[in-house]
Amino acid sequence: MLTRRTFLKTMLVGAVGLTGLAAYPFVEVLARPRVTRYSLKPPGWTDGLKLRICALADFHACEPWMNLSRIKSICEKANSLEADIILLLGDYAAGTRLVSDYVNSADWSRALASLQAPLGVHAILGNHDYWEDLAFQKDQRSENIAASALRKAGIATYINDSVRLEKDGRPFWIAGLGDQLALLPGSGSGRSSVVGIDDLRGTLSQVTDEAPVLLMAHEPDIFPSVPDRVSLTLCGHTHGGQVNIFGWRPAAASAGSRRYPLGHYREENRDMIVSKGLGCSILPVRIGAWPEILLIELG
């Protein structure tokens, strides 16, 4: 027989369970990032060239979800990994209106300036860095706010640019692609759909020798078009689906995000690693998509 005491205990346990279930998405949102490690030698990689890469994606700086204190703690963790090079894969802007306050670009970029690596810190921009820059949406001749902040903080920032670096006398290239979803549609702009400013051919045309190429591209959508000349493509943007329930992801940030939500992909002779990133966009919710820092050992 169900006694009154048993009934009350059952109701209490149920209420606690429902409360925990409702709160869980915010547990992941505010969670300490896990370090996800990969070790590979991609096609075309130089024998003897060992490169340790730390990659950070999708900060989405805002209060309370990704405040300055949290950004600084992530940077401290990244520095502790002692990578040869640190790559920032875009989306520093908030990306959501469900905030208690915004974090100024001068502040989040100053926090990112604490990142340190022997071969430097290198950044690209993401779609939200453009979508939240209303001046750039109207006039692409203006300098993007996020790009300006990063450069003022001393962080090399690439928009369809490539640069040649060396590790132990062995060269390689960093190529940074312009964002593939940078420009929003609108009657005032004359655009009927989202338009990218990416120029893959122009970016890779700056590579002048046979040294391996690392391509930074915010969205993974570009991957089917990436030539074998690129040893490894690194992307963010997807947030691992942001909601991932036993492989079911009800939403995707782009067509490429649905096809390549997270992890390591090899197609034909091409490799790509997609980060689940650190913050959130649209809604401050993460389920089955724990924030991550990538640590990649090449060679």
C-alpha cells in the first residue's frame, strides 16, 4: 500500500530529479572545458616536423555565460598545455541576446592577449563577429570590430591570408580563411541570402613552396572544396550541435555543421578536425556537447 510518507518521498525525489534535469543544460554551458587530444600525421606532412597545436573556438564573450574571469581561466589552461602554437577559430562576439551584460571587444581581446606560445597566437573571425558589427554589414570597407580588437591586442589575425612559419628549421604555412557566412541578407544591403567573404583560392595562392599547410576556417562547410595541398583543416562554429542527445542533434549552425558536427574527419586525402568550442550562441544551452580545448599533436 502506498503510504502518505512514501507518496511524499516519491514526489520529492521526482521534483528534485526534474529540477536537476532542467538545470543540466546550464551545467555544461558553464562547465570547465575538457582537453580533447588528437595525434596524427596528415598526408603531406613533413617528416620530422613535430607540432603541438592548441586550438580554441567560439568563446562568445558575454555575461554571465562567458565572462572575463572565465575567458582568463581558459587562457590559463591553454597556456599550461605548452603548445608550440595557439590557433583561435573565431566567434568572440556574444551571439545571443540572452545576456545580463555584453563584454566589450577591448576587454575580451585583452584577456586573449594573455595566451602565449613560442610560435605565436593566430586568429580568424567567425560569423557572429561580422553579424554583430552593423557598420561592417553596411560597408565592407570598414575594419571589422573584432579584427581590430585582436590586432590591437597583438594577435595576428587572418582574413584570406597565409603566413609561413618554421619549427626546428622545418617550414609550414598557416592559412586563415575569411568567414563563409559573414554578410547577412536584408533589403538595405541588397543581399537576398547570407554571403561569405571567403576566398580559398586567393588564400592558398599566397603559399609559395611545398611546405605543409594548416587551414583555419570557422565553418566546416568549406571542407569538400579544400584541395589535397592542405594537410589539415581546423574549424569551430558547430558547438558539437550544442544539443546532442545520443547522436540526435535537432539544430545545426550550417549545412556543413550538420555533416561535420565534431571530431576528426578524413575524406579521400584530406583531414579536418572540428572543435565543439567553448561558448554558446542563440540560446545558452549545451547538452551532450561539453566545452572543449583542442590539443593536436602533428607528426
